[in-house]
Amino acid sequence: MFRFILNRFGQSIILMFIVTVITFFLINLAPGGPTGVMRMDASPEERQAIVERLGLDEPVLVRYVQWVGNAVQGDLGTSFNSSEAVVDRIADRLPYTIELTVFTIIFSVIAGIILGVISALKRGKAADHVINFSSVIGLSVPSFWLGLMLILLFSVELGWLPSSGVGPRGADFDFAGWASHLAMPVLILSTTVLPNIVRFTRSSMLEVLSQNYIRTARSKGAKEFIVLYVHSLRNALIPIISIIGVLIPRLLSGAVITEAIFGWTGIGTLIIEAANGRDYPLIMGITVVITLVVIVSNLLVDIIYSQVDPRVKNMA
Amino acid sequence: MLGASVKEEVNQTEEPRRRRRFVLLSRLKQNKVAYISLWFLVLVHAVVFIGPLLWPYSPEELTGTGALANWSLQHPFGTDDLGRDVFARMLHGGRVTLLVGLCAMLFSLIIGTIIGACAGFFGKVVESVLMRITEAMMAIPNFFFVLVALTVLGTTPFMVVLVIALTGWVEIARVVYGETLRWKEYEFVEAANAAGATAKRILMKYVIPQILPSIIVSGTLAIAWAILTESAISYLGLGIQPPTPTWGNMLQNSQQYIWTAPILGVLPGVAITIVVLAYNFLGDGLRDALDPRFAKK
């Protein structure tokens, strides 16, 4: 177990290094830069002063080393555009994104397993075809367009659900308001992962159903209900934990668009602000945090997996 | 002795390779959805690439009919908020959208195949470095990268294609890497190596032709992905810029006219969905057709 964690730690460092190098050099070597989006009437002297104040006159390599030096001490710098600490700005927004993605995972896993199991048990029948077809449609429809259509239907036409925002928070939190604000974003975000979970559950279930021990269970006279839901389903569900790890980066990608559609003030809308404002420290900070989120969630998935599957557990 | 067995080996793999191309098509025929998708896509591409040459209206000029006109014989889909012919915009927009998808896919295929094949074939340091980069690209949510890259690099059509391609190669590299590992163990590759063929020649003449079917499947799915990504970045205003129409950027301002001219907000979205759907069906169908277990089904 100790070796496993050490190994994982090493991989994460390499991953973090590659990701930060790519992003840092991309934004710093591109033409333009923070002075490019300043007021139009700024004089060359003013621009020069800004460049010096932000330390942009140093070579990129030197700046990267300085940035890493600060980052490992937990200092991600100060946002160019709001003069707040990057860490604080991200800390304000990150909980909203985590909330959105966690509820999306919960919803997608429950719905995905139910649909996947139905699809496997009704293999080749109408229900299977309908579910398969809908999965491919879910993968093919542009999520922003589907989101806008849903807003038109549920917010504008029917007036059932609010079209944007995160709902009442803090002191005047109320459950109905919170849930109604969360419903559409979760639904839209789940189109990016739900079809994969459905397909995966289906093939996993079919695989298990063809195993010898299922035939044994049937031949010894176990009730069909017990065979399906005790012998098969439990084993079919184990691999589904592992696919969640793979889907997390995709989920976070989808969160950017989903947050933009529904005015959800998470990290996705923050990266859009940061990119538009050429806010280098903020862009770097978000990159680091989002990579950390991926690393930590994958670690969690692996730990859960090893606890659930006795075969993996005994190996470690 | 060695020479004979090498020859035999080459013949054995050379022959099924030729046959496999035909097998692929005939197997695809059995999958009705995928087969229909294939012909549908051929039709759509023909319409958007030839159509603009025949249709009299330009996608960018005002028609003089007025804004938000209803459908008529002259303008089958009416006119948009500025009075431009929507049918012409759909044709031209489709051309740009599909071209972006095809170009991005080609770039992705080239990058992914080179990286995957080199990592699998050379092993050692090359493998570790290339595969670590591939894993890093898989782990970062690529939309963050696309967003940042397009804001700092600008949104010229070339950049849009390049940035989409730079995030789309990862899956292809992984597939090619796995297949290269498998194929490089075969005797005919060893024989070529023993005969003094260069690494480039072995890869190009012996390894990659074997992997080609898998590459085609990945490419088909990569087009679907590229089209969806282009439309999503268009929504954020970072795609190909108006007045050049794409199906993605046609949706940008259409929402405000959804009740007066619903077709503006619905048509491009439906077009994207159907084309991506067809590519996904085709990709799935091709993958099934290549599956050695196919015969059992």
C-alpha cells in the first residue's frame, strides 16, 4: 500500500509538471498578453510600467521557475485584474463546481446503472434498442444547444425552473430554490457521462451473465431474481467504479460549458473570465487546482475500487 | 529455412489484410444503422460541398427581402436577423463545420499515429516520455486548455483547427500505441528488421498498414468529437468568427428570435446533432465490424 501511494505521488508530480509547463509557456509565449487588453488610450510608458510591475520583462524560463517556487509554498500569486489572491478567488468558486459535478455523478451513476441493466436484460428487444439509440443521441447533441432549448422550454415557456444562477445561498438557503437551480445544470452535464455509464453497465452485465458461475447458480435452481440481482449485478457494478475515474476530466470539461449556459459561478466561468482578461496567475492557478482535483478524485476512485473488489484488495 | 518461414508469414498477414477491406464493407452492410449513416454522410457532404455552387444567394450578403422573413420558394428557410438567406448560410456553414471536423481529424490522426507508433515501436525513453505526455493530456480536462489556447492564440480558422486537433489526438495515440505493441512482436516485422529495413520503413510499410482499420475507427469518432467541440467553442465566441457562418456560430444569437423565427435556433442544432450522430453510428459500426468476435454475433 505504501509503495502504491509513493508511486502514485511520483506520477502526480510528473503530471503536474507537464500540465503547468504546457500552460505556462502557451500563455506566456503567445503574442498579446495582459497589456494587450488594457484600455486603448494607455501610453507606451504606462504599458511598460505595468509590464515591469507584473514582472513580465523577465525571461519566460526565469518566470516559470519563480512561479513554481511560489506555488510549492502554496502561493499562487495575485490575480492581475482584481488584485485578490488567486487562491481566494478559486476557493470562492471551486465548491460550486464540486457541488455540480458530485450531483451529476450521483445522478448519472444511478440512472446509468438502471438503464444499463434494463438494456442488458432486454438484450435485442425494443427497450434495449431505445436505450442504445438514446445513448448515442446523448453523446451527439451539442450540450449547450440542448441546454438553451431546455431553458426555453422550462424557464421561458413553462416557467417551472429558473434559467440561471446558483440559487439562494447562506442564510436564506431553501431546499426548493436550491434544487430547482441545480436540476437543469445537472441534467445537461450528465449528457456528457451518462451514455458512457449506460453502455459500460450494459456490457459489464452481459459479460457477467455469460460467466460459468451464473450458469452454476441457475442450474442449482436459484431463483432468477436472485441470480440477476445478487449474483450478477454486484459483480457487474464493480468495474463501473473504475470508469468514473476516467470520466472525471470529461465531466470537468463539460462543466465549463454547462456553467456558462446557466450562469453557474463555478470554476468553469472563472476560467472564461481569466482567459478573456489574460489573467496569467489566475489561469495558472485554475490549471493547478483542476489538475489536483483530477488527481485526488482518481486516487479516491482507486481506493474505493480496492476496498470493494476483494481480488484487488488482496493483491495490494 | 528462415527465409521460407518469413515469406510464409508475410503471405499470411498480407493476404488477410487485403481481404479484410472487403470484409469490413460487407460486415458494415449487415449493420443497417451504420450503413445508412455512411450513405447519409456521403449525401450531406455532397450537398454542402456542391450546394453552395448552385444556390444563387450568398451567405453574407443581404437579400433585400427583409429580416426574419418566413419561408418561401425563394428562401426555403426564410431569412435571418440581418436579412441573409438562411438556406445559403446552412450550406456554407455546413461546409465550414464539416471542413473543420475533417481537417482537425486529419491533424489529430497524424499527431496521434506518430506519437502512438513511436512510443510503441521504440520503447524505452521515447515510450516513457511520449506516454507520460499522453497521460497528462488525458488527465487535464481538455476544454480548459482549448479555451485558454484560443483566447491567447486568436480565433483564426487555422488556430481553431489546430487547437481542436492538439486535444483530439490523445485517444488515437493510445489506440495506435497498443496496436503497435502487438504488431511489432510478429515475425515479419522482426524479419524486416533483420533484413536491415530502417525504423521508418518498418513502421510505414509493415506496422501502420496493419493498424489502419483501428485508425479509421478512431478517425470517424474524432470527426464527431471535433464538430461538437467547434460548436461549443463557437457558443463561447471563440470559434470561427462571423460573418463566416458555421453551424456552431449560427446558434450564437439565434436564441432571442426563438419565438419569432424558431428555425434560426433549431435548424443548426439539429444539423449538428444528426451529422455527429451519423459519425458516431458509423464509428461504432466500423468498430463492431472489426471486432474479431463479430462472427459469433
